[in-house]
Amino acid sequence: EGRFSNEQSVTVNLIQPGQNMVTNANFSLGMNGWTLLLANSGSATWAVANQVASFTIANGGTYATDIQLQQTGFRMIQGFQYILSFDAWATRPRYIQAEVGQAASPYLNYSSLAATSLTPVHTHYQYVFTMTQPSDFSANLMFNLGTSTAGVMLSNVSLSIAPPTTATQLKWVQPPANAVAGNLISPEIQVGAYNVTYPVAGLPVSLFITNGIGVLAGIQSTNTDTNGIAHFPNLSFSQAGLKQLAASNSSLVITSAVFSIAAPPVRATALSWVQQPSSATAGTIISPEIQVAAWTNAAPVTNLLLTLSLANGTGSLTGI
């Protein structure tokens, strides 16, 4: 038996921003996951059809909480922003109260939302709130339907962590790779933006040179995609040498490792005779020497390997 005989395995389920935490959110599984609570004089029944929960209210009671649809077990983290949304309508105008709150006394209301005004028109409602109280890992989601006998219809319920809008760190998803001057850096450079472990979408990220000479061409500022990744697909350097790039968003800056940009291979677009071959005696050196110039856009090209070959006639051409 080891020193730590009471070791246990723990599974942690991380909720991602935008992930719906509600069980049976569209009532496709009937009433599963939901409980209708009645208190005091509140009296109501409910049924589910076509992914809509319908509530028939005989007595609305005195308080909104006298008729309450409830789901339990929500992890609410202090400082996080949440989005609560749902579709609702009523048989005639009335109010309901959507709430995320404490499951036990003192029954703190974490969401502090205003009452929702319903009409017979099917309407989508969305509310954003911040969890300011200490974290609660067993909070309740509640729809308080009391004080009115008007019937209520409810569907498409969602409670999720709001996607973060600021980043706490940047990471090289695809750091700069070695390339050739004038050619695109491949694979494309990619930078990830994260708030703790959550990707941040729509965040501007910029690249700039921190070490090396030459001009960095291409799109150097772009926004992160839905996965929190900024893509830089068309970057190139004008000059060869060792380089280093930095990526930034506001005060967040990361620097890449040093990478190399090689000089492009020497190429010419045109050749011309500077000194054409002249008549000579077999076995003797052709004089004056033959000279050929190489050009690219009227600029002379140096260190280019040129080869002469016999295009017409017999015999062998010797020499360099």
C-alpha cells in the first residue's frame, strides 16, 4: 500500500463560453430535467408538445414564486458574465420572472433581471448578467409564473457563459518559419488569443519586426476567428537574414524565436552578347574572349552560372 492510500480520481467538466448549460433546453425530452413547484394557493399544470412547454394556470397565487418551473445544479462562477435566453409568449399580456439564484436560504438572486413582459406573440428574450456573488456550484434556474392565470408557453431555454471579449494571453499557434526573401512565409503564421483557457473571438492582433532588416509585406493586423486564432496568410520579407517577430494586442506582447530568411536564387530574364564569338583557327583560343551579360528588368545579374554550347557545326568546344 502506498503512502497515499486515499487517492481518488476526479473528473472536471469545463464549460466553454457559449455552451448551453441547460438540460433538455428545448423540451425535446419532454419534462426531463425540469420540475414544476407550486406553493401557497398557486395551482397549475403543464404539458410538452412540439418542443414547447405549455402552462395552464388555475390560480396564480399571491407571489410570482407560487408557480415556479425550476432546474437545478448550475455552476455559477464569481466574476463571469452569463447570457440567459428563452422564447416565451402568453395567452394574454402578463409578466413572468426569469431568475438564476441560490437554491437555499437566503435565496440570493444572482441574475437580478427585470420581469419579462409577455404577449401572445412568440418572442425571443435575452439577458446578460454578471455573477457578483461568491461562486455557487449548485445554483437554480427558475421561471416564476405566479400572480396571473394567463397561460404561458416556453421553449429554447439557454444559459451560457458569455464569450470573453478581452485576452489574458497570446500564444503562437503556428510560429514564423524559415522562408526565402520575396516568397510567402509558409505555413501561415497563426496567433491564438485566450482569456485563461477560453479562446477570444474578434480580437485585433498585430505583427511587427523586433529583430532583422528589411520590409515585412502583407496583412500584419487582423482579428481572431471564432476559435480565437488570428491568421496571417500572405506575409513575406524583402531582404534575407535572421529575423524575429512579435505579436501584440494592447499590452499583451509575445516574441517569436529567431528564424531565417534566405536570399532568393539568382535568376535572369534576358541574356545579351557583350562580345560575340569571332573567327579563329581550330585549336587556338578565340580572341577577343566571348562575353555574355545577364539581366533582370534591365538590371545586371551577378554570380549567375551561364553555359555555352555548340548550336551549329562539327567538332568539340573546349575550355571553360
